[in-house]
Amino acid sequence: MIKTTKLTEQQQKRVEQNQRIIQHLNTESHCPCEIRQLLSEITGETIDPSNEIRLPFYSDAGFNIHFGKNVFVNSGVMFTDLGGITLEDGVLIGPGASLITVNHPLNPAERHGLELASVHIKQNAWVGAQAIILPGVTVGENAVVAAGAVVTKNVPANTVVAGTPARVIREIA
């Protein structure tokens, strides 16, 4: 569902606070437990010890990202999460991938507004390096998004998608 909105004053303050934490996260050396602790502050949820998140970590807001267990996020992933991003258990995200939940209206008079639509990555899905997941997309259970793919539509479970725009190229047995 796409929702047109603007940030509330409270959300804007949280974004500013999280940007300071993200800058600290990305400019100093941290052990895995410190990374999880700082991400818990950013998301407002406890990050499970089974998760591994490599730095640098990028987000525009941070408070709408939800991590399952045994999640691996490689370096340089961008979470544009105002619309909400859910990573279920066992998800793998390759380096430099982008998960985007924000768009802008086409009408120039409304263009500074925000259109929000969540991204949901289901259990054991793998998003390859430099892949782009656009607003409103669900990547199905056990699915694989090939490196560099641009995903504009939902990805069925147990499939591999590739290309721009991404399309199913095979099923996983």
C-alpha cells in the first residue's frame, strides 16, 4: 500500500538522532556486539546476537527496520526505511544492495511529498550484491535476487530473479 505523507516533527528528530548514531557507527571501529547495540538504538528493537551486520551501514531513518534472527547484511547496504523494511529469519543481503521504501509523487506540485510502501524480505531469501528492491516489493521465501537486479514487483517464493527490471529466470527445487 502506498501512503503519501510528510515527516512529523517527532520523526524528524528521530531521524536526526539516528543519523548521529549511524555516523558514529561508520567512523569508528566496533566489535560485533557494539554494532548490534548501536543498531538496537537506531531501530528501537533488540538485534539478535545471531545477526551479523557489516559496516558501513546506511539508513535514512533507521527506526522502521525490523531484523529477524540469523540475518547477514554485508557492507554498504542502503536501507531507505521510512515505509518499513522487514528482514525475516535467515535473510542474506549482499554488499551495496539498496532496499527502498520511499518514492515521490510524479506531480511537480506534490513532488516534495513522500510516497511510502514497505519492503518485506521473507525467510531465507538472498538479495545479491548491488541489487535494488523498490517500494512495495515482497521477496518470497527462499528466493534469490541476482546481483545488480532491479526489483519492481513481488518475487515469488523459491525462484531466482535477474535483470532490469527483474524477472524470474528459474525456479529453485
